[in-house]
Amino acid sequence: MKITSTKLITEKEGYEAMLYMLTAYWEATGSNDLTDILSGGEYWLEQDVPGDSAFWAYWIEAIDKVRREGPPPLKLLYPIDPS
């Protein structure tokens, strides 16, 4: 499956889509190995053909989710001081 889309997203949408996609990949595979994640996103020698079509599907689903639902829920990294 050759990637031919010319649709654009903002940097923020791309970042949020990446978060959704990595979560979906982890939930589907249980893998937190960066090598697995990166190898899924690579192209084969033929130009614009993803090495893993499922990985591409996760990406498209993540972009659609950002457009439909907005950013993923943010976690509070540091406690807020109420005073």
C-alpha cells in the first residue's frame, strides 16, 4: 500500500496523534520496546510503502481521533500548589 495522501495537519495535531498512536500500538501489542515501535514505522525499499501496514493504520486512526476528539487527556506531571 503506497502512501499518497497530501492532507496536512498542524504540529500540535501531529504530536497529539503520535501520543494516541503510541498508546494504541502499546495496547495492541503490549510492546514497549522502542526497536519494535521504530521498525513498525519504517518504509520498505520501495518509496512510500510502510514496513508495517498496521502501524500506518494506527497512525491514520490517531489523526482521525485528534480531529474528532481533540488532544488526549493530559496527566498532571507536578502537583499544583493550591496556595
